[in-house]
Amino acid sequence: MNALGALGLVAALLVGVAVDPVHAKPRKRDLDYVPAFASPPMAPVANGSIFQASNGYSALTNGARAAMVGDIVTITLVERTQATKSNSASTDRSGDIGLTPPATGPASFFKPTDIGASGGSTFQGKGGAAQSNQLNGEVSVTIAQVFPNGTMLIRGEKLLTLNRGDETIGITGIIRAADIGPDNRVPSTRVADARIIYSGKGEIARGSKMGWLNRFFAILSPF
């Protein structure tokens, strides 16, 4: 019993170490969301001037707005999309033909009820689709590149390690300097070529996914 108890204790410790985020294996980061850092300052030019534009220049009207590589910008996620589509169609067609045979002559043996034809067809169809998505929150990213026209490439991600899994929010895109607010915030609706990801890992995320065997049979099923 002592040996079994010792083995159980060792197993519990190993499981605890494996689950503990401090001892977890470092996550391999996606290069598309790696933050950019400011470049080291250039050596001063011995030209006798106090002002050196090579050390970074920002107009007084810019205040503390982010404008250089490595500066931090907060993206306010206000994504909301909604799509609705519906269509309907209906057709109705009918026809009727009848002949009255003569009362005398060779064809007089036909009765009026013997000669007649009618037909009709009806069709009705209806379809509809609706989808809505919403994402709110904030993500602080860094400026990775400043283009000659004043636009800036931003990228970054936020990783939340919770007791039941990990939540990752990443964003990349292009913003304008004019859209940066006094508090260095930019709404996500102002980010061009935006790529926003929201994903998770852990038992909660696994519980919401279909098992691999069910997915296999879902692919093969013709229904």
C-alpha cells in the first residue's frame, strides 16, 4: 500500500507540473503577430546642432500619439456583422379543353363527357438564411512599420491563460495616423486589411468540437 501511495503521489505531482502554466512548454508564436520593437537610436551626427531629426521627430500638435515603430496602439474591437437573405417563388398553371360532338352524323355516338382534357401544375418554393457575429474588447498592439504616405502596419496579440484553457486574440492590419485618438485608441472598423483571430484551447474548447470519429463519418455520410 505504501508503494502504491507513493506512485499515486508522484503521478499527481507530475500531472500538476504538466498542467501548471509556469512549467508548461512555451508556445510557438505566429510570426504574423510578433510585436515590433523600436530601433536603437542612431549615433549623433557631429554637426554642431542640438536638434537631431534622426532621433525621432513628432510635431507638437501630435501630443503623445503613437507615430513610430514600436509605439503602442490600442485597438478597440467593435466588430459586428449581420446578414439576412430570403427568397420565395411560386408558379401556378392550369389548362382545360373540351369538344362538343355533333348531335347527328357519323360522330353522333360520342358523348360530350367522352371528349375533354384538363391539366394543372403548382409550385411553391421558399428559402432563407441569417447570420450574425459580434466581438467586443480591446487589444494593445505595436506599430511594426511606417509607410511613406503616413499609414502604419500594426500587429499584436493577447494570450489569456485561464484555469480551463487558453484564449488568444490577435490582430494585424493597416491604420491611418489621423484615426489615432488622443489616448492612442483606434476602432477596429478603421483598420484596413484587418486580420482578427479569436481562438481557444483547453477542455472547454475541446468539449465544443466534434470528435474525430464523428467528423470522419460526417464526411462519408451522404445525408
